[in-house]
Amino acid sequence: MAAAQKVYPINNDEEKATHQHERKLSDISEKGESASYNSGHIIHFRFARDVVIPTRKGDVAPRYESRPPERRRNFCCRCLLWSFCVFLLLIVMIAIAAAILYAVIQPRVPKISVETIQITSFAVGTDSTVSSQFVVGVRARNSNKKVGIHYLDDSYLAVFYTGTELCRGKLRAFYQGHKNTTNVDITFACRNVQVTDDFVTSLNAEQQQGKILLRLMADVPVKVKLGKLKTPKISYRVRCDIVVDKLAHNTTVNIIENKCKS
């Protein structure tokens, strides 16, 4: 016959103690600290990131660790660092390529000079106004070996005396090839420009001395051509200080000094 199975009676005191033990265990786990019971057992809590594992003293609890967020942050930092390094490398490579291209092409700014000034009309009215018309012969020299220049419309050119604008002109659009010199006649004209008494007095004094300082200002939009490539539109500015012997109606003046900067 099979051995008779022993049946043990349920101890209500032990069941109550077990329930009390579980309630205290849950309370202490919420506080995150260890405590001792009257039973003499000491309960220790080990925290593994987000998981709290209660163990009895002397037991070895399994470690259930969640994935640390630091790894995700480190991964993002590495991505940003590599992106910055690649971007910096591209900038360095572009700078090196531009330096090599500059050394090979050796671009030069075109040289501008004023060759002739013909005054077709010039009059100072009794009402302190000036009407004038100039024809200025300008020479543009492109000394580049591999660079052409497109001079575009919408240019601004003006002749000044003591800071007062006497007349305005406009440069026609044209293309200047490499190693090329082009002469252009530009017409300047203005009517009834209001001037001050100091303007008239200074002009009369310099007319008698035979040295009149004029200033030519030019702002010309251009495009630089290299082979089949063209740069975006850029502004080419020139300032010329010109000393002439007189300002008179229907005369070709003598240019005493001529200095142009671009």
C-alpha cells in the first residue's frame, strides 16, 4: 500500500504573520531603506536602476538592470561630434581647393583709368544752379590670363566737385576677354543742380589757379567668367581723383593728375 500522505493543520498565527510581513515589506520598499523585525530577520533592499529587489540577509538576489540612459546620451554625443568633424573637414577641403584654384588662376582686379574729358556744356546760373554734360573716355584693362569679365547694366557713375554731384552717367554692358584692353566713352549729364555760394566761390578760385579737383565714382555690377563658369553678380567699385585745368563750355580739358583706386 502506498504510504499515507500526512496532512498538517493550518496555523492561523503563521498566516497572519506572513501577511504582516508582506505588508511591512511593501511599505519599506516604497521608502527604499532596510529595517529589522521582531522575528530577527533583517531585510535588505538592493536597487538596480529602476528595479527594487528585496532580499533577506545573506541571500544573493538576481540583478535585473534596465538599459542605462547614459548610453543613449553618449551615442547622441558621438553622432554630434562626428557630424561636426565631417563638417569641419569639408570646410578645410573647400578652403584648400579655393587656395589651389587661386594660385593657379591668379585673378587680378581690372585697372581703370580716365584718359580724356570733354565738356560739351557747363554753366553756372544766377540762381545757384549748375547744368553740365561731360564725355569721359575710360580705359579698362583686364590683365588676367584665364578670367573674362561681364560688365552689366544698372551701373552708377557720377562726377563730384567738393562733395556736390555735378552729373551722372551709365556704363553700357559689354564683355571683356582675358588679356584685353577696352576704351569706353561715357556720357555724364545733369541739369539744374542746386549748389551753395561756397561751391561757386571755390570753383571760381580754382578756375583762376588752373587746378580743379574732380572725383569720379563708379559702382558697376560685373560677373567673372572662368571657362564655362560664371560667378554671381558682384559690385565693382572705382574711385578716381582727377585734377583738370578748367571747366568751360565745349572744351577738351587737360588732365593734370589722374589717380584711380578700385
